[in-house]
Amino acid sequence: MQLGTNLPRVGSYNRAVVLEAIQASDGISRVQIAARTRLTAQTVSVIVRRLLEEGLVVEDGSAPSSGGKPRRILRVDAQAGYAIGVHFDPKEISCVLADLAGRPVARLRLPVRAGLKPDAVVRQMARSARRILREADVGDHKVLGVGLACPGPLDGDGVMVSPPRLPAWDQVPIKGLLREYTKFPVTVDNDATAAAIGERWAGIARSTPSFAYLYLGTGVGGGIFLDNQVYRGRSLNAAEFGHITVEPDGPACYCGNRGCVEAVCCPSAIEAASGRAHAAVCAAAARGEPEARRVIDRVAGRLADAAVSVVNMLDIDLLVLGGPALREVGGIYREVVARAVSSRSLARRLHAVRVETSPIAADAAAIGAASLVFHATYAPRLGTLLIE
């Protein structure tokens, strides 16, 4: 059953729509905002005036006008606020401090010592967040919050629920603990969805209404934007692209199926197939070493099979490949996936689907974690219009 419109919230929703239009552009005028958002010129003018007063937006130069005075160009003031992004991988903590434009101004990586209890690891995250603020000389008053990207599944309260690669972390309230130890508001999501939000806020998908993100890290995951809204699913764990079956008789996956993308394409699977470290295989493949290239080409083919299924299912405009496992081989994966999507997707004669490698692939989850804060604070969300 559909819910009604909460009219008192229309104003804040329109404000978010205007701010998003400014953030997604490389400079935009009030007239262009009105044309893009279909809001009236008067509404845009009122909202822009308030954004200027709040310091979120600045006027930066002017553009020629077809008549009358030149149009003032608007941009988000990148220094108006910052967010700390923390990516928790089973082997490493990555931390970034990002400005409001989503650009990292400081980075920090720390290994996770084997055998540490969850509480000690979360305290390490909090110390990393404090350290990166000190090193960047940014005061607490400029920080909007901490974003945390971590392995799922997660429930609505930010509690980890049986994460497959972290058996000791079942029922750990990671969001609450990090909030307690940092003293900042915390926004949490699985690493793949966070990476997709980062791509939306700071990457190549800023103005793309519908796209999917295929994330390759320790595991394989995904994120989805449909009609400008992130899609998380009923239990907030949608887009598990890593569990699309691509080899029905393939190796067993921890999810209970066989031949999942993750079981065939994750770094540990590549290591098992080659007998070499993942980084070494990828570097050798990039150099053209035949045996390493055969391993990587096989993985790329399985990723392409999954990508075609995703494109057929969602009918999207863009598929982004990202994550730290793309180092050295991102170009190979993109070429194979793009060829498959262009030749095998059902709607290929109706519209082309772009396949791109994320420009922030190496830090995708950490930048995505920071973007969780910006997205939660400023992005227009249709749910805010519904009666609660």
C-alpha cells in the first residue's frame, strides 16, 4: 500500500534536490538548476540564497547570458564540511578524511593484527579517525560525522550478523561502538553499497540516474542506484552480486551454493587457481605473462557473465567496476565485461550501457564510507516525503 505525501517536508526535499544539482555539476547557474530540476526560478532562487547564507555553496565566476546580466556560477564549498571514512576489511583498516566534494584530503592505512577481539579493532578504528583529524588539522566542529564501510550482512541498527569471513564478529554492534569511541555520529553500510554511494557523490556516476557497482575486494559485492535512489532491499543487504551462480558445477561457496562469482573470482580463489599471491598474479597478467593472463581472463569471463545478468535484470545506464582487487587488472576486466555487455545484453539494440572502471577504485570503500555521511545529510530521499 502506498503512503501519502508529507507536504511539510517538500521544502527540505527541494533544498536537497538543488544542492545535489550543484554538487553533481562542475559549476552551474540558477537558470540551469531550474531547467534540470524542473523547479520554478523563484523556488531555486530562494533555496540558493539560503545555501549561500549557510556557507554550503559559493558563487564562483559567471557565464554569458542570452540576455541581461551574466549568470553567476554556483559550486559547493568543498571546505564547508568534512567526513571521516573508515573501511574495515578483515586484514586492513583504511581511513580517509574527505571534504564536501568527496575529495580525500588525508589517508591512513593500518593492518589489523590477527587475533584481536572486535572491541579492540573498533578502538583502533576510532584512534585512526582521531589521528587523521590531527594530521589534517581539522577541528571537530567541521566534521559532519564518521562513515563506516564494513563486511555485511548488517541489520538496521548497524549490528553485524554472521559475516562469513569474520566469525568472531557475529552480533557485534559495530556502529554503536564506533560512535561511543569517536564521539561522532556514525553512518554504516556494507562496503560495496558504500563504494556505490562514493561513486555517486565523488566519482563518475554523479549525474547518472541508474547504475550498478560491481565491487571487488576481499570478496565480491555490489551496490545499486535506481532512478537516483540507492536501493538497499528489504533487509538492507541488496545487490549481493557475488552470489550469482556462474559455474553450476564450480567450487563450493560459503553461502551454500556452488560456483558463485565470489567462489570463482575473489582474490583467494585466484590464489587457489594459480598457486601464487593475488597481487603477483595480477602484476604478471598486466605484463602479459601467458599463464597469469589465462587465470585473469577466466576470472574476467565469469565477472562478465554476472555483469550481463545484472544489466538484463536492472536495465541500467552504467556499470562501474571498482574495489582494491582491480589493481593492475582493472583494464582487462573492463574490456572483457564491456564486450560481453555490448554483445549479450537483452536491450543492447535499444540503448548502450557504459562499463567504466572507477577512478577512485583503490580507495573506493573508504571514500564511499565518507560519502555515506554526505549522502545521509544532504542527498534527496523520496522516503522523507512519506507520512510516517
